Amino acid sequence: MADSIELEVATPERAMVSEQVTDVQVPGQDGYLGILPGHAPLLSLLGAGALSYAAGGARHFLAVQGGLVEVLSGQVRVLANLAERAEDIDVAKARTDLDVAQKQMYAATTGDASTAALEAVALARARIAAVEGK
């Protein structure tokens, strides 16, 4: 069994990651998926959260929301609707965005407004988790 797996993370705008990693933690729609070399093939919906991976002796984090994750022999592909590297996130702004989104969520009176507020809350939490390395 190999000791690494190729990770590719991309959004519609750009490629974010393309490197050999020893493990990947991906937020699926129904919870986190831990992926190691030799993992069985898998196709899943991507949730909102902190995607993390180990490469070069360090742990790296990205905030992701929505899309797909595909695991094939020796490869993990994450096609995210949104993705942001932890080091590019302004955590103070993310905390402010979370407060605003939570207020909108509690004030929402229609299904569409409630759904949009829930998505904003999930993204803000994902951004904070990525910065905090959780």
C-alpha cells in the first residue's frame, strides 16, 4: 500500500491544491470523511467545513462549501463551490459575518431567506474552523 495519495482541490475559478498528502479530512454533507491511502472508491456531496490534509510534515486547512468529493485509486478530487485557504481568511471578518448570519437566520420568515441564512452561517463557521485548525 502506498504511503501517500494525490489531493486535488479546485473551485470553478481556480485550482487550489495539487499535491501528495498522507491523509485528508473532508467535510461531507452528513459528516466528516477521513481518507487515507488505499481508501475504497467513493463519491460524495461536499458539505461546509474545514478540509484538512497533511503534507510535508505539516497540517494544512481550507474552508470549503458545497460541491463533490471523489476518491479513486491513489487520488482524492474535491470540486468545491467555494474554497479558501486558512491563511487567506480574515478571522475577525468571519466572526462578524457569523454574527450577522445568525441574526438573519433567527429573523428569517420565509424558507428561501432561512436557507440563505443557514448557508451563510455554515460558511462563516467553516472559515473560522479553518483558521483555528479544527
